[in-house]
Amino acid sequence: MKAPPLPRWLAPVLVVLFALTTAWAGYAVVQEASAHPTGPSVPGIAYGGSGSYYYNASLAPNTLFNTTNVSGTNVTLFVAITHWINVTFTSGVALSSHAAINLFDEFTVTVSTDAWSKTLLTTVQNTSSPSGLGAQMVDRYAINVSAIETLAHTIDSELNYSALSFTVSLQASVSGTVVASASEGTVALAPSLNLTFQGALIVPKGAPATVTGTVGGGAGDPSGGGVGALALGGLVASIAALGASGWLLWVDRRSATAGKLPALARLIEPYEEVIAQTTRVPADDARLVPVERWEDLVKVADTLGRPILRPTGAAGAPEGLDFYVFDGTVSYRFHYPENGGTAPRDATGSRARTPPSLATAAAWPSGIVPAPPIRRAPAAGPPASVPKPTAAPAPTTARTTPASPAAGGRPPALPAPLPKGLARRLEFQLQRVRETNLEGAQRWYAFSLCSQAIRSVSAAGPEEAARIVSELERSLDRVLPSTGRAG
């Protein structure tokens, strides 16, 4: 069910709401500016810290790296060619302005397995500055690969334990404070690096660290918080009202534009496949025959075997309200009234949807793109109110109107002689139409397709006949249930 249209007064109401909420937001902003004419009294000091590691490995001459010195943070090394691993940790803090800094650093190195752990080194250092812009701590440790392997194997032997791997862990724990304007910020950094000896491999796994913060600065006026929320609320409401009003205006405009031609769309919908778009219009000296009704123009087109042409003006221009059928020097035109109209109705009161025939145009005006076959109405010939059209140039085969199955007619017998394969395919399609339970327009359409195909095949060569039968099969596949094709 189609939703009812929105009331037309809703969009203006939203526009007014947008104006009011915009004024509300502006008033709130002015009030907040008045409450804080100079802003915060003391700006804060921002600080940021980071802790990272880096190592340099001394190698024996080798083909893999093609160098005796490898550096990085996550390069996998090999026990057989690695002599020393020199690790460097760098931790520091930087400030946006001068402040008091105090940092404490504890650096530890341990070797461990899943069964035991041994501390190899512990160092402590401290740095401080009463008014600085930053501070830095550096820790270094050199690992002798052969010596560390010997140590691990010795401990395993003493414990009568055989570990599959062992890990050398290096950890820098940096803590401290940044003090400004009686305000204190904390610093905590813990970068680490684990070197796991797994058989022939030394696999690194590191974890850098960062920290940020702000110290100092005067507190804002608490009374300004409510005004700020008021301004924000007004701004949000203003944007929402603007978006809703714009959307409604767009929908209303689109509905007004699209609503002008719904009847025309319904009128020509059954014939969309046979309406050709063109930029050419009849010449001024052409004989123009006006046609009052759409169904009359359809009958003229079907009688002449011509397409219905719809001029669109320049490329990309909207489709027009005029429809033409050309016949030599005569042009038949139907003009759809700009104030709308309705599609013709059949005896039952429903809109007529006339099935197409297989009629093809005998000739096409220059510059016109051919359209699919015209859909034809059961009744033949133009109505009495329309001037009789001039006969079209004689086609290669005589055109006859197929008898309506509703009136008891049947497609003509298969022509002879006909190649055995084509005859079998045609007979199969006729059998499909006879055995399929179709009613009304669909049944008439299916029989008319068969009739036109049989007449066309009888006068065509082998290749053209095969193409006609293939087109018939495709057309019936769109109408009838899928039952396959004859071999």
C-alpha cells in the first residue's frame, strides 16, 4: 500500500523551526563568549613520552644476509652465524613548555625457560630538572650468543631438565613526574624486548611504550558549562531541522515532478519494447496526420509494420509527449495532453495491455534506431476516425494477421519442404503452446508468435530460417514455463 503524502505545511514549519533553533544557538554562543571574555587564565603544559628499543647484531661471514652487521627491531637471527647482539633502550619525555621533570629508570635483563629464571643484570638511574623541556634515559646491554647458550644448557644440565627453548628478556621501567603550576602529571613507560632462542633461530618480540598528558592550566568557570550545552543543543536541533526541511522540500518537488506523467508511463508501459527514441522530428513540409487516441496510433503502427518513435530533442533531453509513426511522406502523431490522461480500458474496466506481434518495419527513416517488434492489438486496421494510412513498401514476405486463438484460430501448418531439424523445433514450440494453460492475451500472444515465425520461415533461406526459429524459442521462453527445447 502506498504511503499517504506528507502534509504540505510540514516543510514550512520545519524551516521556521530551523530559523528559531539557529537563533537559539547564536544566543547561547554569545552568552558563553560574554562569560569567558579572556578564556582560561593559565594554559596547560602538554607532555609526551616514549620508550623504544633497537639492536645491532654482529654476524660471521654468511651468504644469507651478505653482511656481518644486521640492525633492526624485529629481524630474526640465526644462532650459527650470530656472535653478539647489542641492545639499546631509549626512553624520554618532551614538554611543550618549561616544567619540573623527575624520571627514575630501572633496567633488568633475565634469562628463563618455562621451568626456571635467572637475573643477569639490574641497573638503576635517575634524572631530574627543575625547569626543562624534556629528559631522556638510555640503557644498553650486549648479549654474547655463545655464552648465553652455554649458560642455559648448564642450568638445564644441573636441574636435569631439557628445555626446548629459552628467552632473554630485557625490560626498562621508567617512572616519574612532571610538575607545573602546583599540578603534577605522572610518567610511566615500560618498553621491553624478548629474544627467544628456538633451536637454530633467535626470534625477537618487542613492545614499545608511549605516554601523554597535560599539567597546569587554570580551571574553567563552572557556570559556563550549562551555556555550552545550550549552544550545542541549539546547534544540533538547528542542523536537524535544516536537514529535515530540505529533505521534505526535495521529496515534495520530486513528487510534484514525477506525478505529472504517471498516467503516460502506465499508458506506454506495455509497448516500451517497441518505442524507439530518436532526435529526429518530422520535416515542416511532411504531411502530418493527428491521431486522437494512443490505441489508434498503436493500430496504425501495427498495420504498417512500423515502430513508434518518440523524439527526445537534443541528446540527454527529457522524453517528449509526442509519438510518431512514419509512412513514407506521411507522419501519424499522437500528442499526450500535458494535463495528464489515462490509458484506455478494456471491457472489464482494467487497463488494456495488448500483446505484441512479430511485425517488423519494412524500412526505417535515416538516423532512427530500430525498436523491437510492435505490440499489436487483436483488432486489425486503424479506427474509422483515423485517416487510412498509406501502404508501407512491400516486405520480402506477405504479411497476414494471425487468427486469434480466442476465436478458435490456429497457427498455419508447417511449411514444406523444411529441414528436419527446424521442423522438429517448430513442432515442439507449437506443442508447448497447445499444452500450456494460458488464457487471454498471453495465449493470443504465444500463437501469434508461432504464426509469424512459420510464415517467415517458409520464405527464408536455411540460415535465416534457423535464426527465426531461435528467436521464436527465446520469445516463448519468456512467456511459457520452462520445458526445454527440441534437439
